[in-house]
Amino acid sequence: YAIVAYQTAYLKTYFPDQYMAAFLTFESGANKTSDWIPYLEDCRRTRHIDPKTGETIRVGVEVKPPDINLSQADFAVVRGTEEHAQHVRFGLAAIKGAGDKAIEAIIAEREKGGPFTSLFDFCERVPPGVVNKATIESLIKCGAFDGVHGREQRAAMVATLEQALSAGQKLAADKAAGQGALFGFGSEVAADARGKDPSSRAAPLAKAEPWSETETLANEKSVLGFYVSSHPLERWKHWSQVFATATTADVKEKKQDERVILAVMVQSVRTIIVRNGRSAGQKMAILTVEDMTGACECVMFTDPFVKFGHLAVAEQVVFALGRVDLQRGEPQVILDRLVPIDGVPLDSGRMRLFVDELKLNGGASGAMARVAGVVRGAAERTLARKKDDQTSVFPVEVVIGTERHVAAVSADVRLRVAPEPDLIKAVEAELGEGMVRIFGAAIDKPASANAKRWGRGAGGGGGD
């Protein structure tokens, strides 16, 4: 065992990309998707060591979505012609609906005829009887065609798929009938046209409304079993960094009854009717929630379910507040509260802008003038809609750093904004990434210490 451990540690230290590619290939073939997805987080923490100095060069093995021109059947270390560094690329075998024969046909044609240049080129080159519509649609949804047409064109590709397949089937039928060889040069002309000027024979994609980010990620998950290009929680990272106290991966490391706040997306909900006890006939729920580190199970008893059950809906992004329960095998969180991720208590925080004059080209005055316009516009929009919703609004503070000193100022007390992802992105475009931070007070309100424990109430469901 020691020898194997040493060998494994050596490979992970000095060949991290290759090690993680092999590791993910093995785990993905041996386990359910939900079992091996947490290893992607391990990839993000893997260190690259300089063998000469022993110093850390960088941290993280980049794992990218499947690609029709770069992916192999399994996870593999690749480097595109226009990419700066090598990375691990998802294998085509990870895509639901992509059978072995279809994958073999795609890779064989790519090696024979070169990279695919468009959706039409792909449909005309791969055998239609082997690579069918469902397979190609799955390839589009998971992002395998992004390198050809772009992520924002996924909806357009799906809308064009029928036309592209018809073109491919017609070409295959013509070849089978021998029409291309009637004058002895048909197939050569087609091949020459494809090789010299791919764009001239590629029909444009149909016009279609691009999928929203939510739709794009949902489609990825439907064919891969998880999110790969991003995550629904990514746009809320500023909020989760402030208010969350743990991740789903941290839950198993917590102590019994330790309180946690998780920033999660509800994955699934299973409602249960309590059989007996004082809550007999009422509903409780078992939730599976996920974040970017994995997933865990949460239990919501009858009282919390009455108050917050409307938030226990698949795809809902929330803060889940409760205590850890380690007494039922797999760690769980006993919930006493759910809070919409953009609905933390009013006045519980503030948005602080950091201005580093030395790092801003053209000085701080120009950048601050533009930022002021962005923030004022956001404040006006927030004020206009406050009558209709309960979105949290925070005051704005500015910290300005110059060569000689640092000064902190508070904006007009009437200048309050909802620090949503789009606003933060716009401000950071002027000030630099990481120069906007959200600060907040605790949003936790612990439940009564006398609350019964899960499974100890009559009927196994009355422990609220």
C-alpha cells in the first residue's frame, strides 16, 4: 500500500493534468455521476509543482467541456492550436445518448478528414445511421460545438439541426446512388471545397433567440448530469462568500448539531406525509441541495415546511439554514429556514467599492465618474421596483487608495442598491476584478434548542 501511495502522490505532484484525467476516467466509469462530480473540486485544488525548485507554479487543473474537435472518448489532456496551456478535456463518453459506435465514428472521421468546421460539415461527414439526431443534439447542449459556433449559438444550432441533418442525409444518399461519380470527379470536388474553403459551403445557422443562462446550464445538466461551463451559483458568489458559513462538502466535517448556512440550489424535493404524532397528516420534505463542491441531503420538518415550503422547489437558489445531523448514516442538515439568495434581511449589509489609483489607467477620477453613473442608475432602478418586491438593498461605501494614503467615504444615504451580479460585473469592469465586496451581518436565527431530533418523533416524521 505504501508503494502505491508513493507512486500516486508522485504522479499527482509532477503530472497533475495526466493524473486527474486518468482518475476522472476511472471514477466516471465506475460510479454514478453524483458520486464522482466532487472530484472536479479536487481538480481545482491540485497544485502544479516545479520539479527543480519544489515551488507551487499554479493551483488547479482546468477541466473543460466536451469538444467535437478536441475530446477523445475518455478524459484526456489536450491543448488546442490557439490555447496557451494544456488542460483536461471531458470525454465524449460522458455525454448521455452518445454510444460507443457514434463516438468511434466521430473520432475516426476527425482523424481522417481534419477538424469539423461547422454543424453542416459535421452532419455531412459523419455516418447518419450511426450518429443520429439525438446524439448531435446532446453534443450541442453540452457545449461540444461551442468551439465551432460559440456558446451563445447553442439555441441556433438546435434550430438548424434538422436542416443540417437533411443536407447530410442527401449527400450520403447521392454518394450511395453513385451520382457523385457520374463524371468521375464528384467526390473529389466536394472534398476540395471542404478543405480549401469550409465557410463557402456552410449554410448560416437559423436565427433563434439565445438560451438564457439558466436554460443553457439546465440543458448541460440534462445531458451530462452536472454543470460544466458554469454553475447557477457562480453569479451569486459575492453573496455566498459573505453569508454562507459552509459548503455541502464541509457538512461531513462538522460536529453534531453545529449550525451552518449553505448557499445552494435545490436539486430535488421529496414530500412526506407525517403518519402520526402531533403533526400527523401534515407535510415535511427531504431536499437534495447542491453547490459547486457537491451535494447533500436536507430535512425540512412540518413547521419550517409551512413557512418556507414555497422555496423548496427544484432549481431554486437559496440560503439553507439549519444544524448538522450525523446520526443517520450520511450527514444531513436539519433545516429551520430557507432564504432566497437575493432576499437577505434589509440593511443587513453594505456594498464596498475599492479604488486603487495606482492600478487604474488614466487615474481614479475618470473611473469613479463612470462607476458613479453605473451605481446611480442601479439605485434608481432599485428604488423604482422596491414597492413591488423584497430584494435586499445595501448602502454603498467607497475606499480609495492612493500612493500616500487610504480614505473611506460613504455615499449619499439615499444611494442604496441591490448588489446583483450584473451590477457587480459592471463596476468591476471599471475598477478591476475583486474590487467590489459585499459585507453583511449574520442572517441566522437559530431554532429552539428544545426542537426534537430527526427520527425520534412518533412515526419518524414529527420531529419539528
